[in-house]
Amino acid sequence: MKPYSFVDGSEPGAQGVRDLALRALELRGGAKSERFPDQRLIGVFLNPSLRTRTSLECAVYDLGMHPILLSPGADAWKMEHRPGVVMDGDCPEHLADAIPVLAEYGDVLAVRAFAGLRDAEEDRSDPVLAAFLKYSPIPVINLESALWHPLQGLADAATWVSHLGEDLRGTPITLTWAPHPKALPAAVPNQVALTAALMGANLTIAHPEGFDLDPLILNRCANVATENGGSVRVVHDQREGIRGARVVVAKSWSGFSGYGRRDEEAEHRARLGDWTVTASQMKMSENAGFMHCLPVRRNVVVADEVIDGPNSWTTETAGLRRWTAMALLERMLAARGENPWNA
Amino acid sequence: MKPYSFVDGSEPGAQGVRDLALRALELRGGAKSERFPDQRLIGVFLNPSLRTRTSLECAVYDLGMHPILLSPGADAWKMEHRPGVVMDGDCPEHLADAIPVLAEYGDVLAVRAFAGLRDAEEDRSDPVLAAFLKYSPIPVINLESALWHPLQGLADAATWVSHLGEDLRGTPITLTWAPHPKALPAAVPNQVALTAALMGANLTIAHPEGFDLDPLILNRCANVATENGGSVRVVHDQREGIRGARVVVAKSWSGFSGYGRRDEEAEHRARLGDWTVTASQMKMSENAGFMHCLPVRRNVVVADEVIDGPNSWTTETAGLRRWTAMALLERMLAARGENPWNA
Amino acid sequence: MKPYSFVDGSEPGAQGVRDLALRALELRGGAKSERFPDQRLIGVFLNPSLRTRTSLECAVYDLGMHPILLSPGADAWKMEHRPGVVMDGDCPEHLADAIPVLAEYGDVLAVRAFAGLRDAEEDRSDPVLAAFLKYSPIPVINLESALWHPLQGLADAATWVSHLGEDLRGTPITLTWAPHPKALPAAVPNQVALTAALMGANLTIAHPEGFDLDPLILNRCANVATENGGSVRVVHDQREGIRGARVVVAKSWSGFSGYGRRDEEAEHRARLGDWTVTASQMKMSENAGFMHCLPVRRNVVVADEVIDGPNSWTTETAGLRRWTAMALLERMLAARGENPWNA
């Protein structure tokens, strides 16, 4: 039997995500949780982390558990994921060997492995995360993979519920692309789209031509939105996208069609400075809350006046990372190997 | 209301520092302390650390708390501190965003951020530490900044009290510059000076011409010394400086007037090998204890015969780092948000 | 009085190693252990680690202790070990200073410091580990040094006992050299040889000409084997070496006589691809279990068909790292400063 993992954040279902968001808000308010002494979470960070690592460690301690967290470089090295390969290259170890061993040492595994941004099909297969799911006999939590960042999605959902109420059907939420000096993965925008779709929101994605998300993922999100009473649309004009929104989520990402021509994309990106989210753009919205997953490049992605303004929810969302991670772990551990999403 | 932080070690006042030193010696002797379960210290190391990190983690565990410690590179990246800057350069994140988030995850923040040694006015503003003080709603402990190393100062004070008694007024203590292959920040010598001044010692600072400390800091230390019954003088002859001392603290540092001409200083430094502290120099003292904050370059800063001799207090001081950190945290946490220095 | 350390795994004696192996199997089966609250292990990793670090942290938590683990680079820098040296080079700190301080902060020290593979006599002296033993007033556990990897040895022994019973005298065990793109230290093969010798096994070491182990170590292992009813032989034909074996342990290593001519050895190694352990070689054995300490280069050191086959014990051995580390720490701490091997 495969363990119950948390991969793209849709596993609990729409009601389950709402329940976790509500539970996170309860925990933030001081609610007590069950404690799981001597249970251990092993987190493997193949990329750097500040908030995810710290909020997770926090949640683990708050549940009476022990964290074992491996940092990139010193504790966790480059891992091979391709089956059958002759390993005479860079990688000293195969995930086929590392993962079952780590599973012997703990009760929950968690892994961060970003997109490589070199090969579209490889990133689409989310290879490192897929290897964890394939080889692990214990539950796996995705700490941001090539495609998804579901703990961020839970914190986003909890922020929305906190400000806009539990029933988010039809709520106008805008995800807008923003400038950035570097090409970045699409895990966060993918996750915003899927979480908004699960909540039944009316999601608008605004991005310049050429900065498209993966059409397979967009299509899935549109279907999920429809099932939950919402919708997804894409526009290429930022002001049009923000008009009427109750929430504006900003993020930079690299276009799905830009794989293999990053130089061209970089030149294009350099001419898109007017996509920085400023007060002027935010005025198009219905007094929307401003969100960004952090870290954020100030005055590139978003102007100080917005992120420091009264409608900025960024610190609150980041703070909720602690409580949503705790709500998730509490649910997963309390299930004791059974399906945690049926509770 | 601003939280009560520990920045340059003067916050508890002269009597408060003595009390913490005495408490540290009690704890070393086996005294029990209150425990603070589920309280969390978050330590952000933007520079490497051996003793500070380890002794702090030790103190945190001894108080029943949980540590979350972020290491440079993997867990804690280069942070912007300048307000209003367009962040299109090296730094992916601004302290204005990171600090309030970390404060959501813990009860005390601690940060290490060394001097850059490039720009005197920037270092003088202690910019990263200042940002923590500006943006944190919870208490901040300085784990060595551009200007100060107050946990080292507490351990120095506890060492002096242990060997020379509680009343250090008028005690001749010498801080001597020493050779080193690299230019180094002045946080440690600044701290020795301020701590000695608080204790009312008669401090002599011996350094070669050109290796001056910041005159603003020296002036402050002279005033603090006077208030507490002590004095500060500067000499440029090491033997004269050590004559009659009960304590010799060695440390290399880069001259305050040397900002902007490091190459010239390096040539100068290379000709100052006779400032290595040897048994011959120590004979000028009154059977003084030898101190260094560690790590130390043996036979460059100090000869083996001195640091391995019976009057070397280096291991003892480093050991006291554990107990002084514990005494400090105990005091801060027991105050529960009130002024911990009025107890 | 010197503390009781765990350096090459022979310290408990043959019966003691068997007892620890049996205890590890009990602990794996759910046996309870004494708990040692507020006892602290300080682990200094001067080289990267995945399994050793994680299994050790696991054992520490399972015993109710606290881990303080320093990672290479950020937390633990390059340390000088040579007495009397003028430290004007790379190393900012001498182990003579660092070790006594770390000992003030914990109850057990542990250290990982690999062979440099540049100077045979230096590696033979196991300089960093030797410095820990020289300067530490508290017990030291070797987490893999230039010469030994005794926690791996304990897990190997527990695996053998688990599959072949407690009395391993005369059991045919083969250690075979295997190809690898890089020159590697001999700590693991040395350890396999010493552990097999302690258990009284009949050990065959198969390696190509030129890939000899240190003759001093081989000689010691032969003597230990004889004392315990076993034997050690060396062959240069892999199939001959594997014939009749009940266990095949694979590992690559660099030849002891290869110090100072690594380029020549690399060319030699490149022609030895037929030493990869495949099903064909394993057929020569008596249905042997296959072992490797991990990380392993698949299809270079060993074919997928072997490591993924029903006789592969690699994951089990790695899983036992947790329980053998726990058994060892339990024994050492329960002795409370007395000789833990006389219990």
C-alpha cells in the first residue's frame, strides 16, 4: 500500500484544504493539538530554504516531534534519479538507495528539489519528488518541487479564508507575473492556480506574452475550478487582470515555452519593468490584499508602497506557514497510516 | 513598545553584568534554572560560527527550549538592509521582509553579521543588526555584529569575576593588538573595552600606530569607565601596555583609519611580528591571566608557551560562553516581555 | 584518566561487538532503552555525511538526548592539527583549542575527518581523530576517519548476526574491490577487515594488483582473526575471491602503494571495469548476501540486478546504523565514565 503523501496540495480535496486552513487559524489562535513524541520528520533540502525550513521545524517542535533537517551541500548532495544509469558522473548516490534508508530513520519524509529549468520534459516529470514517491515506504511532504509548492498553497488558502471567509467560490483572485533579474521556476504560480481552483475562486492569470504556464497544468486547474464553482482565465494586460480583484498574488516565473531559449527570454524580461506591482496597479482592484510567497525583490517585483502598505498580507501568509504546516502534520500523523483525508 | 534586546552588552548596566557573571558561575557550579518549554530561539548566522553557535544551542537546550539555527549559505542567504533600494543585484531578500516572518516562528531572535570592512560608515551603522532591531517585534540577541560581541563580553566578565572577584574597579586589564595574516573586524576589541569600562577596570589598550579603534567608541568607553570608577588609556608599546596587568586580552584587528587602504595596512601588519604575545611579554605583567576569544592563530597571535601555560584562561572563558548565554536567556525569558534588567 | 572512546570498533572486544549487534537487533525489534535526558552529543563533521549524520541524530533522539551537529564549511572550518606550527596559513583554528572547548558543551564528542589521500604517513597517523583523542577529556566516537569507520563496522556485524547467527567463526566473507571514477580512502575496507577478523570469520579480500590495503593494518587484522578463530587471505581474482562466500561486501578504494602516483592509478582503474559486481560474479558465491556501505555508484561498483535483487542487504545495513549507534551510545552513557566494555 502506498503511503499518503502531500504532493500538490489537492490530496485533501477542496473541503480538506478548507478544513486545514480553518484548523491553522485555530492553532494560530492558541488551540492545543495532539502531541506526537518521538515521531520524527526528516527533511531533505536539495535547495536553500529560509521560511519553509524554519516554519516546518517550528511545526515539528510544536507537535512534540523531532526534526532532522539536511542542508544542501554539506548534508545532502547531488542525487541521481534516472533508473538504470551508469553512475560515472557527478552524482555519488542514487535516490533509489538514499530514500529507503532515510525512511528507516523517521516517520515522515519531506523534500525540496527545485526545477532545473533546462529541460521542459524533465521538469514536467518532477523527477526528484517522483523518486521520493516511488521509493519511500513512508509519507512524503513536498517542500517545493519543480512543479508544486503545496505548503505555500495551504498558507495562501488560510490567508484567503482569514480575510475573505470560508466560502471562496467566485472570489476574484489575480495572479500576476512580475519582473525579476533571473529566470525562475513555476512551482509557486502553478500552486496558486491549483489552490485557487480548488477553492472555486475566479482566477485571473496576468502575464506578458511568452510567459505562459505549462498548458497541461493550466488545463487541469481550469477543470478543477469548474468542478468547484470557479474559473480560470489568462490575460496579457496587467491592469485588466487586476481590475476588480479582491486578492493580487505577484510572482515572477519563466515561460513554459521559454525552455531552450533563456537568453531571448532574458532580453524580453528586461523590457518588462512596467509589470512591477505599484500602487497605481493596485488601484484597479477592489481594495485587494497583496500577496507574495517571499523572498521578494522589492521595487522589482513589487514597490515598497504596496508591500509596506496596509493591504499587504505577505508577513501574515508567511507567519501562517507555521500553522498550516502544523495542521497538515497533525492530520497526517493522527491518521496513523490510514487515509488522513477521510477524517 | 520595543522589545528588550541585547546589543552591546551594556543593557543590563554595570550591576546587571556583574549579576549575570555571578549567575553564570552559579550555573556552572550546578545551580538549577527555570525551564522554558516550547520557547524557541531562532539564530540566523550570516557568518560562520563554532563556539557561539554551539554554546548558544547548549544554553537553549539546558533551559528546556528549542533551537532553530540557520547556517550561512544553505539556510541564510545574503540579505539587503538598505531601505528603498531597487533589488536587482545580489540579494534575493530584504531584512524588512525576513525579520518579521522569523519573529512569527520564535520567541527570541539572534543574529550574527560581521563587519564588511569595506566602508567605515556602513560598518559604524552596524546595518544588519540595526535592521533586526528595527524590524523585530521580539527581543534580539547580538551574536557578533560589525561593532559588538556582547556574549563574548559576558564570558570575559565572568572569567574576570571568577579569578579576580566581583569588584573589578581599578583592576589593571590590558587589551593588546596582535599580528594576524588577515584584516579583522574590531567587534571583539570594542567589546573588551566596553565590558572593562562597565566593570570600572583600568583598561590599557596597546596597539601599533595605525591600528586605532573607532574614536567614537573609545570615547564612549572612556566615559563609561569614568562613571564606574575606572579608566581607559591607549599606548603604542606592547611591553609598556602589559606592565602591571592582571589580565592580558590579545586580539588582532584592523585599524579604523585603515578603511580604504587595506593593502598598505597589510604591508604594515607584516612587519609587526614582534607583537606576538610570548612569555617574555607576559613577564611584564603581574602574573596576568591570558585571554583570547578564539579561534586563535597559534604562534602568530600568541605563542604556544603562553596559551598552553598555567595562566591561560582561554578554554575557561570559552566554556563560560555556555553558562553566560544561559544566564542571559534565563533573565530575558523570565521577564516575560517586561524589562529584564530591572529584576 | 583517559575517557573511553570508540575509535576502530575493536574497543568492546569480540564479545562486546557481538553484544552490541544483538542489542541493536533487540532495539530494532522494539526493546526499550534507558533514556539520558539533558545529555548531549556534539558531532563535528569536517566532511559531508548523509547516513552517519542522520542515523546518529536519530539514535540521540531515541535516547532522549540532544544533538548538536556542526556541518562542514558553515559551522566547522579547516582545523590545524600539527603541534607547534606557526598558523599563518589556511587554518584559522587549532584542534588543541577547539576540542577542549567543545568538550565543555557536551557529554560525548563525535568527529568525521576523511583521509587526505596525499600523504601516506599523515593518513596513517589519522591526524584529526588522533587530535580529538589527545585533547578531549570526554569520550570520542569516530564517525569515519582516515583509517576507520567503526559505526559502519557495527552495522555490518549486526547484519551478519541477523542473517547468519551469532557465531560467525569460520564464515566465508568476501570483501571485493570495485571500480569507481575517483580515488577513495580505505577506511571502509579496513573496517570490514577488522570487524570480520573480530568475529572470527574467514575473510577473503579480492582486489586487482596495485590496490593493496595498508600492510600494517592487514597484518593486524590477520592476528586478530587468528585470535578469534578466523583467517584473512588476499586474492587478485574476483571470481576466485567470491567463490563459496556467504557474504560479499563491495567497496572501491585507492591502493596503499598508490600514494604519490594517483594519475597512474586512475589509468589503471579505468581498465578494471570488469570488477563491477554483477549477477554473474555473485553466482560464484554460496547464495551470498550483497553489502555496500552506501553511497554507491550503481552500475559502476555494482549492477542494479545485484543491489536490487533479493539478496541485497544494503538498505537493511544502513537501517541498522540507527540501532547500532543507539546500542553503542546506550552502552557508553550507561557506564557513566567507567569502562563501558566491562559491563
